[in-house]
Amino acid sequence: MSKFCFSVNGAESRQEGIVESESFVAAIDALGDHVDVRMGDVLEIGVLGFPPARYQCVGAINGRHPVWMPAVSEAA
């Protein structure tokens, strides 16, 4: 199993931790079951040695499972 480090940043909160999973997709799915996510929150997730992927929550399926889209980088 791989260990994925994550952080979920919102306007009012920040949550971070580690998810162990067989795949990247399974790790993302597991977050919806264990982390409180709201529309607009930004997820950074990755494995040690690689830069994290960034996603933004754009909604939810059945009001429970977050829908993630790649986050747009802010211009410098």
C-alpha cells in the first residue's frame, strides 16, 4: 500500500493527514468518507518525493462525496 499525504484547506479550516491506499483514486475516495469537505476547499495530495496534486471541490454527489477538479494555479 502507498501512503498519500494530504491537506484540505478551506476558508475556515485546515485538515491534514495520511491515507494508506492501493491507488491514488482509492485514496481520493477514502477522503470523502473521513474528512469534512466543503465546496471551494482545496485538496493537496501526493506521495513522498513528488510534488502534490492540487484539486478544488466543486460540489458533491448525493451531498456526501466531494467532486474534485484540478485547481487552477494562481498567477505570480
